Amino acid sequence: MKMNLAIAEFAKTLAGVYDNIEQSQQNPKDFARINIFFRPLPWHVFQGPGFYSEQCYDYAPWDPYRQGIHRLTASKESFIVENYGFANPRRLAGAGRDAELMKDINTATLKKRCGCAMHFQQEKAGHYIGKVEPGKNCLVPRDGKLTYLVSEVEVDQENWISRDRGFDPKTDEQIWGSEHGLLKFKRIKSFSEEISDEWLNNKA
């Protein structure tokens, strides 16, 4: 029961819409305005808790540049947000805004992105720090080169702070990623009301 409560608290912290408008207005040359959506999935997708995520530029809300489907699990040490690829991502574009679109998810096409799970630990009440699982195994092609992803996220009820970088697997040289520091978002909407006991542990 205590673990269910802990997962529910973490899930409610993740579930929302985040916007870096303040950062982008203060420094528009270095930071585009971006929206992040982290929306609870229908329970049937994983027969358990999960999320759909997308990131888009504010000027192109229906054309996300990153989409993901995530299964949420937990161990004694951390909360684990697994990453899955899926077929026909265009059909899901905009599901962060319109939950009805998630009905089109075909669970048969989900493919786990090995090495790409994010492991979050609670630093203090309501405050979590996440990193991609160790091992340099989350491989991301970029500009014709294969790189490994180093992803860091800090999240609480009001903020989402993140940084993604790609490194050369042979030399560990940084190939891509933020050159101007952390991306800093504020939560502008919560989906915490979609997190329920049934969502965590539906026995139907």
C-alpha cells in the first residue's frame, strides 16, 4: 500500500503540461519556446500505469518533434519510467492536448527502447531527480552518427528542469545537446486528477 501511495504521488508530479515561456522570452536567441506534455495513458495499454509524452515547439502544437510511450514501475530504490517506440506516431500527434487520440494506440506495435529507461529518486517530499539508466546503451542517431543519450530531469509540482545530450560511444565526446545550459519549464496545467487507484491497479 505504501508503494502504491508513493507511485501515485510521483505520477501526479509528472502528469501535466510544462512551458518554458519565461526562459525563452528572457533569452530568445538561445532558447526556443517549447511545450512538454506528460499525460496518463488509458490503463489497458500496459494493464497498469503509464504515460504518453510529447514535446513540441509552441508555434507548431500539432507537430511534436519528440513522442514517447512510457510504462511506470518502481523498485525499492527508484521510480522507473520505461520508454517505448510505436508505429504511426503521426496518428498520436496532439494527444497531449486531446486524450481521445490515445485510443488509437496499438499495443501490438509497442517496442521497448532498451537502455533508455529513466530512473527517478525522491530527493525530498514532492521533488524528484531522474537520469537515464547507466550503461551508455540508449543509442540515438543524429546527423548520420550514432550517439548515446545522457538525459537528466528534475521535477516537482511547479517545475520541470531538463537537459539531453548525445555523446560519441567511442570517444565520449559530446556531439549534440544544449549548448546554453538547462531547459527550465513551469507547469501550466496538471493532469493529476487522472491519477486514481483504478489507474494504478485496475483489477477489471
